[in-house]
Amino acid sequence: QVDPEVVGGVLPVHEGEEFRPFERRLPEFQFWLSAQQAVVISLFMSCFEVFDLPVFWPILLAYFCVLFFLTMKQQIKHMIKYNYVPWARGGKKKYGDIANPPVAMKQSSTALEI
């Protein structure tokens, strides 16, 4: 990677390209609106015995586990795709590793000194 301060790069990189900031797939207002609607509907439905359905708890627990693992699988794939993994793949770093940084870090430090 090249340090933009050293090279002097500015956004946008290409002349015909326009800068588009981060856009969410679900805007925050829509999220809060749908969350509030879900809470109001669930409170309303809990007042009537028609909606009081018996649920066998092991099935409910299995359903929760399946949804949780499918969601986490999707999130972990997304993190790996964009090179963000919150855990280390190798062993613990030793103090000697800090004194001898990788080649990429040595090159970037010399580029800043020039």
C-alpha cells in the first residue's frame, strides 16, 4: 500500500470517478421504525389469548441456534472477504517479533523518512 500523504493522492482517484460516501443498506431511521413497530405489534398481540400459542421449548431453542449460526456464518464470510478477522490465525506474538517488523512495515517507515 502507498501512503496517500507521501504520494499526494486525493479523492477521487480517477478523473471521471465521483466520490460516493458509505451508504447503508438499511437506513437508521427505517431500522428504528421497524423495531418500534415490531415491539408495538408484539405487545398488542400479547394481550389476547388467541395469539397465546403453546411452543415446545426444544424446537424454539433449535430454531434460535440455527438462525444464530447462519447469521454468524454470513458475517464471518463478510469479514474474511474484506480482510477483517478479529482473531489471530497464528500463535501469540513474541516481543522479538515487535523488534523485527515485517518487510512491508520496514519499507513504509523508510518511505516516510525520505
